[in-house]
Amino acid sequence: MNVNYCWLETVRGRRVTCRVSQPMNRRCQASDKPPDSSPAARRSSHRAGRPRLPRAPHSLWWKKSRERSADVSRPCPPHQTTSAPLDGGRRVRGLRGESLELSAPDSAMRSVSYVQRVTLEFGGSLFPHAICLGDVDNDALNELVVGDTGGKLSVYKNDDTRPWITCSCQGMLTCVGVGDICNKGKNLVVAVSAEGWFHLFDLMPAKIADSSGHHEAPAGEEHRPVFKQHIPANTKVMLISDIDGDGRCELVVGYTDRVVRAFRWEDASEGMDHVTGQLVSLKKWLLEGQVDNLSVTLGPQGTPELMVSQPGCAYAILLCTWNKGSLPVPEESNRETPAIRDVILHQTSGRIHNKNVSTHLIGNIRHGRSNENSGSSLFALCTLDGTLKLMEGADKLLWSVQVDHQLFALEKLDVTGNGSEEVVACAWDGQTYIIDHNRSVARFQVDENVRAFCAGLYACKGGQNSPCLVYVTFNQKIYIYWDVLLERMESTNLVKILEAEPEYRGLLQELGVDPDDLTAVRALIHQTLYYPDQPQPDSPSSNPDPS
């Protein structure tokens, strides 16, 4: 059997060099191990007159079987060295199977700085999913909702450092949300505790505010929920969305025991404005791995699909098989039905990097095109070991990025204002990555370690919503970076920007500089920016007047 060997020899800058052997047979190959590059082997190879192997402390090698050959006495041909450039500044990260895995260095990413920040007072501790942005009072302006482990729910409004409204809940709050869960055309605040207590808060009624605008309860009285119900305990993550395409919102809850449950609000009486009714269980799914995130994306037919993240950069589609025209069947009556049949698992890669690494996902990422309803929508995944992927449907991978930080949160946000939402991923150390659909990367660093993160629209100042990044640190602070807009995602320079101006070439010709002479143009721009008072030297591309 003929065997080809190839191992990484050197990586210099953007060029990778590999040593490749010609097909060799079993007679000239003593073993299936890579060539020995130890010091003793080097000295022995040098004495025998063979070329010395270069020192490669981080050499990678692999072998690939070739077709069987009948000639077993052919001598071994010499090794060949080949090299190839790595475009985009990528580097060799490791070896996966029979291919090299490349990663983008920090120099290939664009760093941005946001300075418009508001610091909020927060004295408790919280779970990663106990924070969200939403319109809690239905005034078309979003607020920030935070729930802590002591059962306190705080709502922040505008740029005020103190909570606008504080509410009391039962148990440790693990996840909060804002949405039209009762399907009455108005948003309610939902808070779920680890003990299984489901709380509903209606913040629409006008309350008497103090001089600073804070809604404080009278002495000895706390803001209490308008509805409370007990559901199965050990909640971890929550989603309020239409998951079956009937136009009504459902509540989906993920648990620490690899279970996902769907609920729907059923009114006790029709036509009443106040909250009367209860949550009814729709379905229970059992997953193979831990549930870290829930989201909804559009399927090939344009119908919503419920997605749940699975370890190892995988996800599962949960099928909604209940009868939409009748009342849901109680969970106790159909326990014999195996739930695993309604779970479709998808692996985003043929090889599993680490099947135990936690995964997060976000769906329904806007394309920014007019025909958004055609085909599947975009969704993104990230893992704790630094893998980021953007996919369109289950089979089309748009791009994959590998970073050197532990990613624990994934959001979507339109930071350019063009209608296309970028992928926003945050790491524990505060490193934040913003990636568009063309794989242009911008990174932003927060000064402190982060325990929770969310991104979205928030009305911080000016009476209007703007893109914001929200960080909860371990020092009992909440940082809101508001109006985080970027003119463009891709990297550019001053020359490219000036070339887009119609009068640019004419002004250069008046100054005696050839617009196509890039060296002369850069020298002129450098002098104009840094030495404007010095006289301009004669350009080699200019044609001075003999007079």
C-alpha cells in the first residue's frame, strides 16, 4: 500500500511550508510513524549524507492512503517541500483529520472603541439569562429588565442609574423576558425562578411617581405580580415567541435536566383587559445534551421552527405536533408517547471538536434584503471554545470563525443601520466580536470580566431607541454602551474614502500629483495631516512649469 506523508514544517508570516513525500511502499517504510526529527536522528541523518531536516518543534503531519501497488522493491524518492501563501492573514491553528485548520489573527480584525457609556447601580447577583431588553410599558421605548438571585426584579429606564421600578418575586430568578404572552396586544414582564414560580407583571397602569421619576411602592408594600403560577422547577432559559405559526405567542422553557417544555396562556374569560387565566402545558421534549439557548428561525417553507442549542456546536429542531384547532392535551395523559421522536438533531460539522463544549445560538437574523420571506433565514452558533458559525438553513454554512476567547453569549444587532443584523458574541473577559454576513470582524474590549451580556435596542437618551451593548460585571455594575453605530463593517483607509469623492482626482492634478501614483498620494496626505506648515516638496510624478 502506498502512503503519502505531509507535515507542517514552518509558518513564516502569511506563508505555510509543508514537506510532502512521494508515494512510498512498505519496503522503504519501516513504520507508520512520522519521520523522526529528534536530535539523535538529525545527527544520524547528517552522517549518512542525507539532508538534515529543519527543526520543527510544532510540526504537524498526517498520512493518506493511496492505491495499492504491486511493485514493492522501488526505492524511496526524496521528500519535496512546497509552500503556499495564506490569504487574509490567516494562521495555522491545528490539524483536524486530513486538513489544516486556519484561524484569523488579531491583526486581521478591526478594533473599535465605544465611549458613550452609562453605569447603573446593581447590588445583587444574577444568572446569565436573567437580563433582557424590551418595551415593558408599551410606549415604543425599550427598557432594561434585570432579575437577581434574591427574587428582586429591577426595571431601568433611560440613563437613570437607579431602577425605575422594583418588583418582588418568589425564589431565585433564573430568566426574565418581555412579550405579549397573553396575546392581548400588549407586553407583559415575565420572571421565572429556579423553584418553578412563574410571575407576570403588568406595568401599564399609571403609578404615582416621586420627584425623580422612580416608581416606589408605599412603605411596607412591594410591587407584586398580577399573576403567579407554579411550573416544573429547575428552569434555565426562557423564550416568548410564536413557535407553531398560529400567530399567538407561546412560552418555551428550558431546564437543567435536558428537558424543554412549551406552554400557552389560556384566558379564563373572554374580552377582559386584566389578566385572568393560566398557563397550559403543550408539549415536553427530551434532549440528548444540556440546553443552553432557545431561539426561533424560519424554515424552508417560511414557517417558524423552534431551535435549541446542543453541546459540540450542534442544535436540534423541536417539532410542534399538538393539534392547533383544539385545546392542548394535559401532559399527564400522554406521558407514554416518546418525546425523542419530535427532536431532529443537526451537527454543523462532520467532525465534532468537543462534544461536551457548551453552545449558544440565535435565529431569525435579518438579511437586509427585500425578499426576506424567500427561503430559510440565517442563524448563528457559538461555542465556549471560541467557534463562531453563520448558517442559512441546516446544510449551508456561510462562514466559520475561530477566536481565542471563551464565548458565552450570542446576540444579533444592526450596528450599521442598513437593515442587516450583525452577529454579536461576548466572552467572559469582556472581549466582544461583531461579525457581519461577509465575515468582516470588529472587536470591542470591556475593561472588566463579564457575568451576563445582552444586546438590542434601548432608549438611553434622546427619547428614541438606539443599538446598545449591556454588560453585567462581577463588581456589581451594569454598563450600557449606547448608540453603538458603525459607518461600515469592512476595513478601509483614507485613500479609498477620498477616491469615492468626485473632486478628488481633479484636486490632485491641480497640485501636480498623479492620482495613479499611490506613493506620491500617500506622501501628500501624510504631509497634509502631520506637517501642514511645511512647504510641499516636488513630486516625482509632477510636471513643473519650466518658467
